[in-house]
Amino acid sequence: MVATARVPVSSSGTRAGDDVAVGTVATDAALRPERLTSGRFPTGPGQALVASDRAAALGVRVGDEIVVGRAGDTVTARVVGLTRSADDAALLTWPDLARLRGDTLVSAVVVGGGATPADVRAAGLPDRAGVTSAEDFLQHRAQELTRGVDAVSAVLLGFAAVALFVSVLVIANTFSVLLAQRQRELALLRCVGASRQQVRRSVRTEALVIGMGASTLALAVGTGLGHLIVTVVHAVAPGAPVGEAHVAPAWAVGGWVLGVLVTLLASVVPSRRTTRIEPLAALRPLGAVDPRTVAGAGRIGLGLVLAAGGTALLALAAVVHSLPVMLLGGFASFGGLLALGPVVVPACIRAVAAPLGRLGGAPTRLAAANACRHPRRTAATAASLLVGTTLVTGLVVGSASVRGSVVGAMDHDHPVDAVLSSSRPLAPEVAERVRGIDGVVGAAPVRGTTARAAGLGEVTVLGAPGGSLARGAPAYARPAAGTAYVSPALLNEMADQRRIRLVRDGRAVTLRAEPAPGVDGVYVASAELDRLGGASTRAVWVRGSDGRSDADDVVAALGSVARASGADLSESLSDRAYVLLQLDVVLYTVVGLLSIALVIALLGIANTLGLSVLERGREHALLRALGLTRGQLRRMLAAEAVLLAVVTGAIGIAVGAAYASVGVAAVIAPAVPDTGVHVVVPVGQLGLVLLLALVAGLAACLLPARRAARTAPAAGLALE
């Protein structure tokens, strides 16, 4: 039986809550998805599993007893094991959970032993019940959880599309460089009678052969890596929920065909440009390429229109909070930036190289000139890296901003990480014991008393210790004179929600009532608390560290102190740690996937630089003959690669941060109107992105620079 009940759970008088999720655990090992952290699985009624975090809060260990259910309808079970289950606080066998008749909801019945759906139907079922196989059931539950969308596949396909787009840019740029190097050869073919169509067909046939070979190799390597990853996961973590590796034939064929088509498409523009070569070009000596070459006026005009229109749409999206408008503006403005690349990227390289040229000398100035000599090639090489750095930066800035907004919302709802409270006075050493817990950065005793309030009966009245321990500086941390900060639960029960009258032993104070989310009881200024009299330590506020300790261990230690002192513990540390962990997992996963696009882009830079070294062999030999040393030649090529990588990375960081700012204003801000949201720019992480671009640029030039430096000047001048 797969069933759930939401009932009170307690142990030794300590209550975990009045609405705690309790589920079922199978006695058949083949039907159990849970993973133990200690103890064993239940074998029959009267035995239970408890989630590790709830066990810590209750002070429950293996061998202790828990009471589940409401008065008159309870179950007492002995804890035989602890589990990492995040859905249910406790797990009982079906006979025990069935005793909680009024609170139990059965959602499914799982049948083992090789039974088929037909066998189960023959056993007799209610009219409303349906029977499905385990595979169909799991697929249906996955669709329910994702609202009919295979989210994992969608995310992976999205990143595959980004990597594919970057690959197209790299392949197209490589073909452009290769065909530029073979200009004399292709022109000679035209001289001896080859038509334009024949030259174009030869280039595209070459692309087809390369695409088929590369796709076959990629399919084999990818399949092997997939099997290797699954094997390693099974060996390292045998209990990990990872199935067997397999490749669907349709996906394999589709991937192979897509690889071939992408290679063909990437060769279209370079092959068309090749057919424009006049036969007489073969009879002329190769001249230097004009460094003043820029993109055509039409391309620049289109880029300006797209950039201006996209920027206007992004500004509109930030005002009207529209996601479709933001996406349209992003695509348009980024398309405009790519169109303007032959103008923007060389201009930025010149601007950066001007001051560096005085420091790096002639090699740096030559590197800047080489990088700007072919603006279209430079822009095409930079485009792939620009896509990757823009996406990574947008994700990092957006995630940091979302994290900040989530933390702000949690601070607003739960300003105090944990509170130990009691209706009786607490001993002074309780706060000292709390301060000694590893992971606690501060603890302060809170004075309080009890008083009667109209319509509420007896309530706990507290005087806050100040705002140093509270997150977000809530108003009730430093109560103003004449004001009472009341928890929302009490405020909703008051007939007059504007004022509250507190009476104790004939002493009365009337205060203005203000809501105080995230607290229990009533908080007043110290003067009003003294006027009521009888104040003593009734609570301890606790501030936990941010990410420097395990929240479960801190909660467990606080629970021990609370039980020993007869206090109740309410905390938000575990929820805070869980939410932040999920945000970090998402960030690291997406950054890891986007890194594939960055790796492809950096390989493109290395490939282009290597081909350009072959193309400029005579030029390098001439520089060597004029006195340029091998070290200076290597520095020149290194500076060229670093300039391209760093400038492109800086542009991508600036554009990505701008896109993330618009995304925060358009999408995130409307979701948190109470706490607001601000754009957070993690300078350290973005600096790391730029540093990686610099290191990658240096790595990309190692082999080409070594090859160029090893070529003797005489041999280089003899190259045709």
C-alpha cells in the first residue's frame, strides 16, 4: 500500500508537529525505495522508520518509541531504523497506518512477486481503481510531477541546442580559414576548366565526408562515455537511483544525421564565397590582406536595427514584467551584437591593445594587428565564445539574484533561525549551552511573562533582545514604545486588530498592534514588559552560521538542549539549508552543462589560431628574418589568443549581466513583491570566468606557437 496520513507525531512528550506527513514502508525488500542511514527496515507492525532530520529534532534514536496519531486513535511504534526520506517524517507498515482511519489516504497498491496487471484485475478491485504496470505508473507519476513535461530531457536538449549552435559557428569559421588557405588551389582548378558548381560541389562533398566521419566517431565516443559514467556511478554508489545505460536507436540515428546536417550547413556560406573566386586570381601573387576590411554597410545597418530594437524591448519588458517580450528583446539584441561583431570586437581589441602595447612591446602590437586583420574571421571566432560567456554570466548573476531574493524572503518570514521557548522560566545556563554548539554564532536570552488579552486568553509576552541576532532587522527585534508586535495567528483571532490590551495581576497596558510574521506570541518594549511585572527568561534566540556547518547537526544539538531544559524548539535552519542546497545544485548543474559550450568555443579559438599559423607561415618567417626571436614570436601568438579570449569574455560578461538584470526585473521582482529583489553581481565568480578565458587563451596558443617557432626562417620563406 502507498498511503499517507497527516497527523501529530511525538516522542517522550516532545511533539514534532500537529500536521506531520507519515507514509508507508514495504516489508518486501524488492518494493522499498528508501535508503537507510542506520538501523534496519521494519518487518511487521509496531515498527517504524524515521527521517534523520526529524529524528534529530525529536531526540529519537534507534530503539526509542514514537506516538503517531490523534487522541483516541494513535499508534505506538518502536524506531528500528533511520532514513533520508525527504517526503515523510515517519514510515509505518500498512497495518499500523490503517489504524489511523480518518487521516489515511491510500494512493496506490504495489504488487510484487511477478504479478501482471491481468492477475491483479482478476483478484477483484473497486470500480474506480485502475491497474497499470510499474513502468507505466512511474511514467505517469513523473508526468504529474512535471505537469506533463519531461523537464530533465527538456533542460538537456536545451543545453545540447546551445552546444550545437556554438559548434556551427566553430565549424563555419574553420571552413572559412581552410578555404582561404586554398584560394590559389581552387582558383587554379577554375583556370583548368572547373566550373563554379563543380568547385562548390567538391567543397560540400568534403564537408559531407567530414561530417559523416565525425558524427560516427562522436556517436561511438559518446556512447562509450555514457556507459563508462553509469558503470562508475554504480561502482562508487551502488544504491544510487541510476538505471542501466542504453541508447535508443531513434536517438542514435537522429544524432548522427543531425551531426552530418550541421556540418553541411556550416559549409554553405564558405563554399558560396569560394565560387566567387576569379580564375585570374591564381595568376596573381598573394598579397597582404587589407586590415581595413569591415562588414558591409547592410550588415552593419541590420545589426544596429536589431540591437536598438532589442534594447528597447528589454527596457519595456523590465517595466511591464513580460517574459515573452524579454525573450524577444534578448534574441533581437544578441543577434544585432553578432551582426556588429566585425566592428565591435576589433575595436575593443584595439582599445585594449593600445595601453598593453607600451608594456608588451612589438609582439603585443603585432598581435593586435593580426587579430584585427580579418574582422569577419575574428568576429566569427569570438561569436562562439561570446555565446558561452554570455549564458554563463547571465546564469551566475541571475542565480545570485534569485538566491538573494529567496534569502530575503526567508529572512522576512523567519528572521530568527531558532527559538527555544517555555511557559516557565528558563535557567541562565541554557543560553550558554546554546552558544557552545558548533554552528551557532550567537544566542541571547529573551525576557518574558504571561498576560491575558481580550479574545485570546493567556498569551506569552516577550521583550526582544535587540536586532543583532535577527535576519533582516525586523521591527519587533527592537520594539518601539507603545507598540505590540503580534504573531499573525493571534492577530487573526483579535476582534480589534489595531489595538491589544494586556492584563497581568491587575496591571494593564494598551498598545498599538502590528503584525510580526515568523514569531509566536507578543513582543513589546522592555518598559511595557516591566510594567506588567513578573518577567523572567522565557526564550532564547539563536543565530546559526551560514553554510559553515551541517544544519541537521545544529538542530539535533538544539533539540537536546531544549529537551534537557523543558523548552520547545522552533527552527528554520533545516528548511533554509535545504532551499539553499537546491539552489546551489541547480546552479552548479547548469554551469557544468554550459561549460560544454565554452569548451567547444575555446577549441574553436585554438583551431582558428592553428590554421592561421599555417596561413601566415611566410609572414612569420619574414619576421624571424627581420630579427624577431622565437620567444617574441611565441609571445606574439600568445598575446593574440589572450586578447581575443579576454576581450570576448569581457563583452560576454557585460552583456550577460545586463540580460540578467532585465530578467530579474521582468520575472523575479513580481514574484517577491513584499521583500523586493536586487541584482547581485558576484564579482569573484565573474572574475573567475574572465581568468578562465585568459588561461584558456594561453592554452589554445601553445601548440600553434610551438610549431611556428620551430620553423626556420629560410624554410618558412620557401613556403608556397
